[in-house]
Amino acid sequence: MVELLVVIAIIALLMSILMPALARAKKQAMAALCQSNLKQWGIICAMYAGDNDGYFCDLVGDDPATSWSGGWGYWWMSPLQKYYEDPLLRLCPIATKPYDEGGSIPFGAWKTPFVENENFLWPANIGSYGPNGWTAYATEKDEMQGWFVLNWKYHWGTFDVKGAANIPLFLDCADVDGWPDNTDDPPDFNGEVEAELINEIKRFSIDRHEGMINGIFVDQSVRKIKLKCLWKLNWNRGSDLNADLPIWPEWMRKFPECN
């Protein structure tokens, strides 16, 4: 009996040592798969651009699913859907449960509304990645018509740009997309997401990978991004990369500095 208790104690001790290591290994595997998914999104976007004279998705366009949908992200989901088959590709492996089913930021997933009318049918898509909205193609006409275009001149529109390695394309995101700026305020807590067109860098400022998120850039490079480095990325054509960093809220102060 004593020997059995000793064996059980040893097993329990080994388990207590191994469990944290196994948990870390699982997180690392999930992060690697997340980056693999984003690499696929880079290929998808490049394929679309290759078929459209180097331009990315039109923010408005002629597709009724993109022209009426406002902030539901169909401007990219609609034109890109023919380039991939597996809807799970929209999901980071550690952020798969929709918010209305118990998921929570940063480990939850967004869901678009189900829409059916005489023109088209749209399912309730889910995902936990989102594009940098400034990569979309936009025109002065779009802005004058009152579409969701902040400043059409700031949109990249094409992948044929200088400094592509610092221009975010697709990233871990708490919503369907976002239009961040270097002057945006950081979130007051992990998971604070502002209303549309206001401080949308918060949609990407989520602690999903231990103080970092994953992202792919216009040059097709994939890497982890420190949350504090989000303010040093070249989001749009008007980005001020020399702007002062914001005052970090309490929950972000523990994260690595951007250097």
C-alpha cells in the first residue's frame, strides 16, 4: 500500500510539472496554425489582386451584398469567397466560439447577420480574423455618396506599394474589419471595441497570443505583432509613423515595449 501511494504521489508530481509545459506546447501549436491560416489569407488576397489588375476588394463596388451591408464585412467576404472553400479558414484556432454562443474577446468569434431577400441569400458567417480596411479600393465618389469611407485618399487600394512589409493586410481581429490609425486611443480593457469609425485600432488590440496578435502584411510576410507595436504600423497612406505612442492603460503596461 505504501509503495502504491508513493507511485501515485510521483505520478501526481510529474503531472503537475508536465501540465504547464503541455499547455504551453498547445498554445504554441495553435499560434502556429493561426499563422498558417493567415498565410493562406495572404495567398487568397494576392490571387484576387492578380485577377483584378493588382487592386484589392472594392469597398463599395457593384455587388449588392457589399453595397448595402455597411459594417458587416461583406466588402471582402463576398468577392473573396470563390478563392477558398473551408469556412474554418476565417477562424483563429483559439477563437472559434461566436460571441452570442458564449465566446468572449479575445477568444471569441464575430458573426454576421443572416440575410435573405429577393436579390441574394447570405448565411451567418463567423470568423476571428479581419482585414485592415485601408487596403480596400475606394474612390472619391464613394466618399461623396456617404458610404463607409473615412478618406478615400488614405486607402491603399493596390498591393503595388512601397513599404509593403509594414502595411497590415489580415490580422487577429475582434470584428469583421477595422480602419485603425496611429492616433487612435488604446482600449481601456482587454476586449473593449469601439463603435464603427472610432478608434478602430481597438478591434486588433486584443491579448490573444500572450501580449501579441498574428498578422500577415502586404508583402506576404507573417509574424507576431506586439500589441504596443500596432501604433507603429503603416495602416494607411496618411499614417504618421513618428507620432507619439499613447499612454498605455493598466492592462497593457505589462506587455513588451515596441522596439
